[in-house]
Amino acid sequence: MASQVSLRVLTEDDIKQVHDSSLRLLQELGIEIEYQPAVDILRDAGQRVEGTRVYFDPDFVQKKVAEAPEEFTVYARDPQFNIQIGGNNLVYVPGYGAPFIIERGKRRATNWQDYMNFLKLAHVAEDMNLSGGMLVEPSDLDESTRYLDALYAHIRYSTKCLMGSSYGAEGANDTIELLAPVFGGREALKEKPVVITLINTISPLKLDERQTGALLEYAKMNQPVIIASLVMAGSTGPATLAGSMAVQNAEVLAGITLAQTVSPGTPVIYGCASSITDMHSGSVSIANGESSLMAAAAAQMAKFYGIPCRSGGGLTDSKAVDGQAGYESAVMLFAPVSAGTNIILHTAGILQYWLCMSYEKFVQDLEIAGILRRFRRGLEINEDTLAVEVVSKVGPGNHFLNQMHTRKHHRKEFRKPLLSDRQSYEGWVLESLTSEDRAERVCKQMLAAYEDPGLDESLQRELQSYIEARKAEILK
């Protein structure tokens, strides 16, 4: 069995202190919840409520969090793409929600063609386990209905698992209604979850109407939800990382508790997107040592509660596919991967603190993600891999290139690079391509390799009819 790489930044006493502080915040300060049905559910479950403020009993929180599963399966249209969340499993997800594209240092608004390109890249990429969610925000589609087009695109043009809409209870219901006919109906969805949805808190200590409404609908249908907190230490959270972690942990626990109160056993994921405020500019910084510490700590907190964790991913504050983008993304992916995080959102493509996507950066991040997946797999130590007999056979001063042992093991042991240049200087100088040039070339090759997976025509008509009716209803 291979060893498991495991980064630890918190002691057991640290974990207990964060936990106790969060429970104290939930009991004494409470959470502001702007969705009345959620407030009513928690009141009926015995929690103290004053207006829209809910005060959580610590024993109730711990009881409810314990009802969440440690591990679960999400089912894809093509079973080869089913994913297991939890344990030592690692799931990569593309970038999410950027309104801009950066190409060769120039920024422009995203469009539907960009959306489809990133969807195809996510489907083709071997290291990408989900096709993603709102990959970019297409400026050429109506803001109030484009989530419907995005959902249909994921269902129609990829057979990997996807992320659902968190545009309120209606967006969640639309997601379920579009997925149900594809997977055998609503009851089948309850038995075998098929979609993961990102539910964001508002720091400090708030759940808004839209996200909470979506959370309730997905919980009713037993669909996994990521309860994610984005505390900006120094502005929406304390300037100390420990203080911001206590706030983050309280928000995530509140969301998990609500989900389990609605439907015990709902699959949930502990989500961390927390970072720091740059005190010079006043803006968020998403790529720094502090953020990576919080991501690694979140993995430990999630394991303490016995639930999967989400954080990451290939994040950078850079506005170009340059050295800064490379080293920041590598650090921001390394921390959660090595700490045991289960699902990493924004794995590939992000520039300028979530505002931009880049085709070249997408490929660059895939390379980093692939290297780190191999790193996390660790070392396999046994009689065969130690190769004492082979070494004895080859002897001092000779090589192993012609050994059957080499043929047997090199493909498993050595990851083949997607992007990195390993040729001689003389070979490299003939092309003289930068990593961005090579990434552009690989991106074009990946798009050319995409094959339409198809979907039953009657199903297509059913889904399109639903979308047309919903658009008419929303836009009237």
C-alpha cells in the first residue's frame, strides 16, 4: 500500500480551541439567516430565535454534524466518471464564475463561446473530475436566465458530474427538474445523488436568502452541498488567522446543521475559501501563505468532524500567465492537496482573484494539479518496488533501461507531463516557445480532441422545452 502524504498545521489542542470558540459564537452571537423557512425549521427544532437571528445550542450542533456522512458517491451520466467524495479521494473542479477572460495580457468580457470551450476542456482533461459549475459568466446571455443554458450545456455536452445552480430555491429546483429525466426521476436522484452545489455564507456570520433557499431544496433531495465560508481576515473577519478560522468554522457548522435538520444524512462538504485583506490596496488577496495555512487547517477541521473538505485551488492575484501566476497557483494547490482536502474548486484557469479565466492558465494549472495528484499518491514500498534483485542483476555502473522491471513500473511511477518542457537546450532552442506558448498549443489540441458524447433526442427536446418555459416565466 502506498504511503499517504499528510500536512498538519494544527495540533489536537488547536483544533479543540477553534471548535470551542465556534460553538461559543454560535450560541452567544448566533447566525443571521435571511430566509424565513430556514429560521422556522431551526426554531421548530428547538433553537432560540430572535427575529432573523438564530442561536445554536452546542449539543444540537454537534449532534447534527455527526449525522453527515464521512464519504459518499456522486453519480455521473457515464459511470466511469462517478466520483467518490471523502476518505483519501481527491477531486479536481475547474474555475468558477469569472466575468472576464485574459488573453495575452488583455482583458475582455466572457461570452458563450468561452463557456463552451471551458466545458469541453473540462470534459477532455483527464485530471478534471467534474465538468464544473458556472465556468464563466457569459456576458452575451441574459443575466437572469443564463444559469439554465449553463445547466443544459453540462448535461448535454459532458458525461462527467456537474455543479448545480445556487440561484435561490428556484435555481435549485430548476437544477433538479433538468437532471431528473436524465437520471430516472426525482426518487432515483434521492437514492443516487448526481449534482454538487456550492453554498456560500456571508462573513461574518450570515446566511442570505438566495443561498439558503438553494441549500434547503438540495437537502430535501439528498444532493450534496458544499457549505463554504470566505472570511477575508482583516476586513470581514479578525486580522488573526485563528480568529478568522473560528468565524469560518462557525458559519460552516451552521450551514451543515441546517442541512442535517432539513434531511438527516444529507451529504455535505466543509468548504473553505477564506483569505486575507491586502492592507495596502484594501482588496482581497487569494494567493498567499496565510490562505494556504487556512486551507490546510480547514482540512484538519473537516476530518475532526468526520466530513469531506473543499478548498483551493490554482489561485493567483496575478493578471497574466506569468511567474507570479505559476508560483502562487502551485503554493495554493500544494497546501490543500498535501493536507488531504477532498475536493478542490477553482483548480484550473483562475487569474486576478476569481475575476478572470485564462485558457493558457487552465492548461498550466492542469500540469500543477497532475504533479500534485502524483505527489499525494505517495510511495509504494514493497519487495517488488524496492527492486533488490533487479539492482543485483544490473550491478554497479550499468543502467536499467532494458530491464523488464523498468517496463513494468515506469508508467505507474512516472507521470507523463502535459505541458512541461524536458528536452535538451538544443532541442528547446529550435522552437523557443514559452510555457504560455506551449499552453496555448496544448489547449487547442485538447479542444480539437473533444468528442460530443450525445444525448437522447427526446430528452433534449424535453429539457429544452422546460428551459424555454422557465425563461418565459422569469422574463415576463
